[in-house]
Amino acid sequence: MLFVNASSKPVVLALSGHDPSGAAGIQADMETIARTGCHCVSVITSLTTQNTAQFKAVEPQSPVRFRERLELLTADINVDACKIGLIGSIELVEIIADYLAACQASTGLPVVFDPILNAGAGAEIVGPKLRQGMVENLFPHTTVITPNLKEALALTKCDKPTKALPALLDLGCHAALVTGADDARAKVVNKYMNNERKITNYRWEKLPGAYHGSGCTLSAHIAGRLAQGDDIRAAVEKAQEYTWQTLKNAAKVGKSQLHPERFFDMKKG
């Protein structure tokens, strides 16, 4: 009997770490990408030991096994966009870069990169060597990069976001959205730049509380919108609105940081 895949959903590949709490990482990607109307396929980069209050350890996957899983998966399923989150080792960075280079040479695969340098609880999880490897190997393949302000300054070695934005593009990224939720100002100001080199400011009401997984939600939603055919600016704008709503409706699952409610418009009552 011949089986035909009748699904018309675009497919997004998520390359991210596993967060046991479900607030961030691969579970955040799956939930968010599903909400964009896409199907998520995934290869886990790292296992983490954390909850909503503490981050204790990150364990990168075996490079051999990671490559094997990625190759086997993508030999079978064509993907329409890729979202990259926590990676964990320079070896995995190089494998991902090889995969993206091959894909973009033939299909122009859009890539959204959330360059996680610190855990939500504050611990540094990416050292200088891995950080530089990400810049050199992944930035040239990145359609949209979504660092927070601290990450953008660390990656570019700049002292201001207005300098970091063009620096991210100079390093190879096609477009950059630097998020400002950690800034002390009353409003959250996210700054966007594409190859036109003009800064667009997006201002959002600052919500009370601390959230775990907001960056994963934002970047995964952008990837889903790009897979659906949106242009970059439209994807970035829709993702910000969606992410803000998930935070406005966030729930306290553990004892500390809040979980974004990615199904906020499906809640009963």
C-alpha cells in the first residue's frame, strides 16, 4: 500500500537544548512552532540540569550521535526553516554550520538563531571559545538573530545596542532583533535592523515578574512565520506580539520564574 503525506504544514527544524521544566528549550520550540501552524522536527543539542530557580549543568550531546540524528532526519524530511537555540559545544556548532551551508547552497533555508549565552537563572553557560565559534561558523548562515541586550554586547564586543546592531550584520547576520526586557527602563524597547541599516524601535509595556523561555518563544515564532512565507519584518513583528501575549498570560508552574502561556487564546473561561 502506498502512503502519501497529506500534511500541507511547513516544517521547522529546531536545534535546541532540553529544559526539564518545559518553559524553555525544545519544548518551548515545539509549542510555539505548532502555534504558527507548522510542524516541528527536532534534534536535541544538550541536556540541562535546571528548574525555574536554578541552573546546575549542561551536557552536550555526542557529536557523532548528533550528526547521525541530524543527517537521518533531514534525509527523510524536507524543512522550510531552522531555529537554533542552546548548542553546548564547538563540535556541535561545526556540525550545524556544515548542515546549514549545504542547505542554503541549494534551498536558501531561513535560519533563526537565539544565541543563548546565559541560563535564565543567570549562570554563564557559553565560554569565550564557544562564543567565538558561534560567531564565525553560524552568523554567516543566520537570517535573523535574536540576542538580548547583554548577549548582543558580548557577541559584538560593543558597548551600546546602536553599535551592536550593525556589528551583528557585519559579522554575517542578515537581520538582527536585540531585545531589551532586561533594561531598567519603564518600557521594553526591542531594536531591529536589516540590510538597509536603519534601526526600528518596537516599544512594549514592561510586565511584572521574571520569565523563563521568552527568548525561545520569540525566535521559534519567527522561524515558524518565515516557514509560512512571511517576510522577515512581518515575522519579527508578529513574533513580538505573540511573545508579549504569552508573557502577559504567563503561569507560575514552579517556585520561581514564570512559564510563558503559549496557548493563551485557547484557555477556557
